Amino acid sequence: MGWDGPVSAIATVGSTLLTFIQWREAKNAKDKNKELETELKDIKLALENNKTRLQEQDLKSESFSNKVKEILKSLKKEVKVLKESSVDSPILKELAEQLEKNIVSFDRDIKELKNQVNHCKEAGIWLEEHKKFLSQEAGAKALEGFPQVREPGGKADTQEELNRFYRTIEVYLHWTANNLKEGQYLPLDKSIPLFLHRHVYIAAFRYIRDHIQELKLNVPDYISNEALVELRKSLDDLIKEIS
């Protein structure tokens, strides 16, 4: 009977201490999880910068691969620690599950970025191969909306001037193709002349962008739908540059 008080007190202290330890572990785990999530977000933002496409050599570089491995290793280590500590702690168990989701999400993002690089390269090669055909088709279509330039005295009233206009479109498509093949956004060469008003060029590039599904049927080389998506994005970049 005389030991009931001390035993009860020790049990209370032990329970309080266990609660404190679990709280401290949960807090440390939360802080660590926050640090890792911040690092992941920084990497994703760097890779998905809307003015610089991910370069193929970056994905294949040793430094990039090591960085990815380092992040995944840290995440998996935290999951292991949390699982070992989460027997009596729902909070720690929840954090472990969240970290596992981060691992899956990060791995998926890297694979998607690699696929995007491949599709960009495919689109760039296809565009470079068929830029002459596209420039003539789109150029002729754009001029239908600006008949005055083909009238006597207009800026494209001769075949020579018309060909000059087509060649200028071709130069811009070459720039776009290089962007796609290199996997990055290269500055537009401002020395490229606009032979006609920029609205005529914008109309030509919009025509390619909006009718690429039909245009591709007129050339023998295959291009995937995923590559066409990247091509349209790059044409949007080009239109913004000359607008």
C-alpha cells in the first residue's frame, strides 16, 4: 500500500516523458520534412523555369544524377527513421507516409522531364527538316489576310520579294528548331529582318501552330503528338518574341 503513491508518480512521469519524447521526435521530423520539401521545390522550380527548358546534357550529367540520388537517399532515410519511431505515434506515421509520397512524386517528375527533353528534340529535328515547306505553306496562307502586300506597288508584289518573305519565315523556324533540339531558350537574334509587317509573320506562325496536325500529313516523316505539344509551345514563344 505504501508504494502506490511513488509507483503512480513514476508512471505519470514516465508517461509524460514518453509523450515529450514523441512530441520532440515529431517536431524534429516535421522540421526535417519541411527542409526536404523545400529543397525538392527549389530543384523543381529550377528545372521547370518557364524561360529555360531543361537541357538534355543536364539530365545525363553526373552532378545532376548525384543530386537526385542524394535527395532520394535523404528522403528514404527519413522514412526509415520515422517508421522505426512511429509505433505509438500517429503523427510520425503520417509524416513517414508523406515522405514516401514525396519520393514517388519526385521520381515521377524527373521521368516526365526526361520525356519532355526527348519530345523537344524530336520536334526540333522534325521542324528543321521541314521548315522550308512550312514557311511556304504558312506564308502563303498568312498573305491571304493581307492582300495589299501582293498588289502592284506592295512589298511582296514580285516572286523575288515573295521568296524573300518565305526565307525570313524559314530563318525564324530554324531558330525555333534549335531551341527545341538544344532543350533551352536561346535569345532571338534581333538582327533578323522583318521583311513585312510583324502581323504577317505572326499570322504565319499562328497558322503553323493551329494547323500542324494537317500540315504534318503532307510530309513523310513521323512526329508524335507529344512532340507536337512542345512544338506548339515553342511557336508560342516565337510569337511572343516578335509581338
